Amino acid sequence: MNYLTTFFKGIAMGAADVVPGVSGGTIAFITGIYDTLLESIRRINPSLFGIWRKDGFKAAFNHINGFFLISLFAGIFTSIATLAKLITWLLDTHPIPIWSFFFGLILVSVYHIIRQVEKRDAVRFIALLIGIGFAYSITVLKPLHMEPTAINTILAGAIAICAMILPGISGSFILLLIGMYTPVLGAVKGFEIDILALFLIGCVGGLLSFSHLLSWLLRKFRDLTLMFLTGLMIGTLPKIWPWKETLTWRTNSKGEQVPLLQQNLSPFEFEHITSQPSQLVIAVIMMLAAIALVLGLEKFADSNK
């Protein structure tokens, strides 16, 4: 396995996780490392200590694909640390081209995953519809306002990390929905160790338990699970639609007004209502660029098998 390539895939995952509405899990699926990632995380369990005692640290490290996990998470953290500000700035200053790129990315991801489904029947179609309904209902829910207590912070970490490894559902968007995005972001910026430690406990617990469930589902009911995951991606497409009108606003941790509830518009309605250019040509080019990028990555992955 080429660990430098894995590092760059981690960078792409981290960049996606920064954007509310886009999931790092989607990127993992596109780049062909989703199963390996889930299986590697699943192997981090109490039996690992038995392998360590019996065969030594090297055997335990190899058992969990240690170098793969290190290179991937190094890429994710590098990306969050270096690209977060750039992507946030681009979303503020050039929202339509950036959202168009991500829209194209999700569209081609849907095609990419459906191709892996071996059998298509009514049961699998129902799994797809359930996924669409579940994801869409999340995108239209009114945000909650959880108090940042210790138990809620742990719970927020568990929920957010589960969302991050599910294609189509963004961890940062889920934090926004349950009202924990601002407290967690404030803790990161203020380096509040107690809150961050509780959040991390939730993340680790959620990741280890949820990866077992998802890995088992992919082994036992692969087609149904893939169709459900595809549904999640389709259901979040309205959230990523580039042309929106903001209905209500919220105050972020900096005291700035940022969009909370938005409604989708056609490019022509957008020009009429907002008096801003729809940038339709650029938007289409960005969507096509995302599609070409994923198809290119697919070809690259196939040629390196």
C-alpha cells in the first residue's frame, strides 16, 4: 500500500469534513479506502491486547493496519489545520462555484457506489428510499439547543464521529443541528482541555462501536447497506445545492451573522430574488470538474490494482 497516496486521501477527507453538509466518509468511498478504514478501526478492540502480549507490539500494530491509519489521520489533521481557513474563506467569498463542485462530487459518488451493487430489486430500492428520507429529514430539521453539559459533550462527540464516517452525512452539520457546534468550536479555539477531552472520549467510543456495526452490515448485507448509504448521499443533495436564499440567521462563535435556515432556488430565481449573478456557466464547469476528478481517481485506482 502506498502510504503517501493514503496521506493525500486523508487530506481530501479532512477538507470535506470542514464543509457542513459534506462528509469525509464520501471521500473515503470515492477513493476506495472505506472498507479498509472500517476494518482497521474495527480491529481496535480488547482482543488487540491479547495479540500484543502474545506476539508483541509489531504484530498488534500490523493487525490494525497501523501505518495506514497513521498516514490517513495525519492527512485528515493536516488538512483541517491548513485547509480549513481556505475552504471557509472560499465558501464565504465564492459560494456558488464551491458548492457546485461539492454537488458534482456527491452526484458522481452516487453513480460510483450504485455501480458496486451486484443485484437491483425492490428490497434494495426500498433501502435506497429509506436512506434518502433519513438524510433529507436531517437537512430540514430545526436546530436543537443542547446545553453543553459533560454528558451532552460526550454524546455530541459520539454522534458527530459516526456521522463523519457515514457517506453523505456531515459531522459538523450534525453538531450544528444539535446546538453543539459553537461550544465545541469555542473549546477548540480557547483550548479548553476539559471540554475537548470529553468530546474526544465521545468520538473514540462512537467510532469504535459504530465501526463494528457498519463493518458487520457491509459484510452481511453489502448491497442493502450500499443502497442505504447511496440514499444518504442523494438525501443531502438539497443541502449542497449552490443557489439558496437565506431565511433565518444565527450568530457564530465570533459574533458574526451566518445562514441558519435556507431555501433552494433555481439559478434564474436566484438572480431575480437576490439581484446577484447566478454564475451558471462557472457552476456547471465546477460540477463537471468534480465528476472528471472522481472518474480520473477511479481509473488511477484501477490501474494501480
